[in-house]
Amino acid sequence: MSAEALPLEVAIMVGVVCQSLVYGIFLVLFGACCHVLTQSKKRSTTNMAFLGTAIAMFVLITINFAVSWSRLMDAVFREADPTAYLADLTQWKEVFRTGVYVVLTAVADTLFIYRLYMVWSRNIYICIVPILLLSGSLTSGVGIEVAIASSKGSSLFATGIAAWVTSFFSISLAQNVLTTALIVFRIWRVNMAGVGQMGQNSLWPVITIILESGTIYSATLLCLLATYASGSFAQYICLDMLVPVIVSPVQTFPTRHSG
């Protein structure tokens, strides 16, 4: 699908509406996450770290959501040329919104790496590759910010921007798949060695939850990469939906299994 097949203003409007729906689901997950963390009998440092990070992500997602709606309302009710306004990547709300997303991704990925560290009995060596991927993701995120802020009318699909965007999402996808696989493998090995495949203490439900949440995030990232690579404005829809989805691998993993 080419960029012309789906008008920019339509793609952004549909994206914000879809983001609203997914944001509602996120609020339910956020409430459940906070309930589990605050009702736990053991107020561990780990649980408090997860609670603080969950609140930080809630704030960042809400800011991104609000700015997305504000930008759309500006285009519809205040601007004489809505399409030109929405296409202007240097507009401060777009630069700010992108920056919030980069920070949100970094926070979520950092927490997921910390969970990997805890699941592997505080083995720092297992986290080396994910940490390197996180560094690459942050570098690409900064590159995106610089590129769009100085784009001077360039298209979102311009070579100078596309290289950073593709790198950022590709690295994020690789890190999510790798970290999820390592966590699942560790729990699976413990499950087989300790309680086996069946029984009251089986960890298979935990493995299923991690795989499902990680798959949702990875699938959304793949759709985003595919639509962006094809030069379609549908990538805005995938991106807006990805913002609330990004926390699903973090919040749906029961904290009692983190250590």
C-alpha cells in the first residue's frame, strides 16, 4: 500500500481512535498490576520498583495519548491546512510525542531486562546482549528525534529519517523476542526440574502469559515495520496502537515469579 492509498489525515485520525480503544484496555491492566503490587503481603524492593515503573509508564502513555488527541484537534479546528500541519514533523507536539515514545520504550525495556536479571538469579551475564540492544535502541531513538526536528519539510519516509526509524523498531523487536525467549526458557527449565508439567505448582500458566503478551507486542511491531517499509501512512495506526501495547509484556507477568 502506498502512502497515497491512505490519506495522512485519515490514517492519523483512525490511529488516535484505535489508540483510545487500546488505552482503555491498558487502564484495566494498569489497575490490575497496581492491585497485585499493593496487595502483596511481601513489600519487596522488587515489587516497589515494578510499581514505580508502572506508574511512570502510565504517566508517559497518558501524556502521549493526550498530545496525540491535541494535535489532531489542532489540525481539525485550528489549522487552515490540516494535512500540511499533520505532515510537519518539526511541529513541537510531534517532536515531543515522539520523544515521549522513545522514553517509554526505554523504561519498559529496562524493566524487562531487570526482570530477566531477577529470573536468572541475578546473573548479569545473561543481560549483556539485551543491554547492548537497549543501548542501540536509545541511540536510534535520539537519532529519530534529531532527524525529525531538523527535517525541514522532509517526508517521514525520507532516507535520513527512515534509517533511524527502521533501526529503532528492529532493535526493539529483537530485544523483546530475545528477552521473552530467555525468560520463558528459564521458567520452563525450572518448571521441568522442580514441579514437572502438571500439578498445582506448575508454571505453565506463567509461560503462557509471557508468550501471549510478548507475541502481541512483537506482532504489532512487525506490522509497524511492514507498513513503514511499504511507505504507507497506515504505520501511524500501528504506532498509536503500539504505545499502550508496549507495556503488556511488563505488566502481565505476575510479580511473585520475578525473583
